[in-house]
Amino acid sequence: MSCTEFGMSKLNVDYPLGHSSRELDRLSFQGTVFAPYTRQLFAEAGITAGMRVLDVGSGSGDVSFLAAELVGSHGYVLGADGSPAAVERARTRAIRRNLSNVAFEVGDPASMHFDQPFDAIVGRFVLMYQPDPTISLSNMMRYLRPGGLVAFQELDATVCRSWPAVPIFDEAARWLAEGLRSSGARPELGLEMHSLFLDCGLPAPRMRMDSLVSGEPDSPVYHLIAEAVRSLSATLEKMNITSPGQAQISQAEMNSLADRMREEVVAKRGVAMSYGLVGAWARKPFINEMADLVDHHAPAHPTLGLQPSAD
């Protein structure tokens, strides 16, 4: 499959967590932890053998690799990401896994041209970084065949907390949500997916939410939160997002954050809950079905997704 950029400016904002080697490692770790939830979402949504899938904001390739497992050797997955470093890492990982049914391209999927339609468009933690997720998703859907599947997993930061309350854990959860919000991202976009799908001319999606909850000392939740906060440290410092009375988060405090959260939760015999993954999926209507949807819904962008593409 070939794909090219055409005359549109990129729609995605700068990724606030950066693309350092450590951030790409964090994404891979996150991908491993959340793989069971994403695999279950894709299976429930209907990603099956032989499908052609576009993975939006593919990063290091974890979501693409899950989709490649489900579509099999007769299917095809294309991952697209705006970061050359992330795409290069994804390509290297695909070669090491000896995968021939997955490829990666640098670019913004909302402004790329593809020579063949897809059976499904998927993504995880990607629409939350778009200035207007409705415009972005609608543009991507131009290359989704009628009856094709849209399946995304987006963030709900409101569920990230400890019980009984552990101040250092809940403070780190606040840093994460406020850092993302200050950068222009939407840390609760998962809760907006129902209305977002309707605004794009899709039927009301089926939805589910998953979160990692554990009281075990070796739970990955502490590393997940601490490394996400670390990747946002520049934003936290710039926006002065710290604990009350604290000038900024020191490097020593950052290095020990995961251990301090773990020790305090375990000492209280409590549990820690990660940020939530809200999954939503629906199928692109055929023309006659789309007319019925327009009659029943009043989308914020009533023409999006209904105009012919201008290649």
C-alpha cells in the first residue's frame, strides 16, 4: 500500500510527553501492561482475519502488533505516526518479530492519502492530543469503507487514585492530569467518545472501560504513573504544577516517585488504580444509514464525514 501527504497542515498538536528514548520505552512498557485490554477491545469490536487496518498514532507499534495478530497473514496493518523516531523503532521491532503483515509510515493519518480503503481504523491514546478530535477522526474516516469499523481506546484520568487515599499517589495522579490538560490534551476524552462518534456521523458506539487495580507491591501501576509524570516534567515545571508550597519537583523526587508511591500504598494495605482506558467502537454507516443518522442526531459538525474527499 502506498500513502502520501497532501496539501494539508498537520492537525496533531505537539506530543507533550516527547519522543525521547526513555519515553518510547515508557510507551512500550505501557503497551505491554495494557495489551490484554486492547486485545479484548479489538476482539469484541470485530477485528478479524483478513482485515486491512489503519493504526492511528502508532508510536512504537504495540497496537499495530496486536491488530496484526488478529488479522493474520492474509490481513494487513499500517501504522502511521508523526514521529520519525517512533516509526523507526516500530519498524525495527517488526523486523525482529519477522512480521510481514504490518508496515509503518511517518505522517498524520488525518492528512494522508491512501490508495486503498481500510476495513478498520483503530488507535489508543491518540485522539486526546488532537486540537479538534471530530475533525481529525472525520478526515481519517474518508479512507474507511462503508460498514468499516472505528475502534479507539482513550484516556479517563478521573479514575486514577488510591484507596485508602495515599497523598503521594493521588498527587502524582493530579500532576499527570493537569500536565496533560495544560499541554492542550484532553485527559478525560474517553468520557467524550459517545458524543464524538455521533459528531462524526457514526452511530452511538458500544463502550467499555478497563483499568489496572492492584495492592500488590510489584504492581506495574506505580511505574506507569511515575514514568508518565517524568515525561511531563518539562510541562509541569513550565506551568508551575507542583505540590502546595513546593517550587518544583526535584530530580531526586522524580527518581524515587514510584518507590514512594508503592511503599505508602502497601503500608496502608491499600490499592492503586491506573488511569482508565475507555474503549468505543462503531461501524461507518452506508449512505442510506447515514441519512437516517443525520435525521436523528444534531452533530456539532454536521457536514464532517459527509463530504467527498479531495485528493
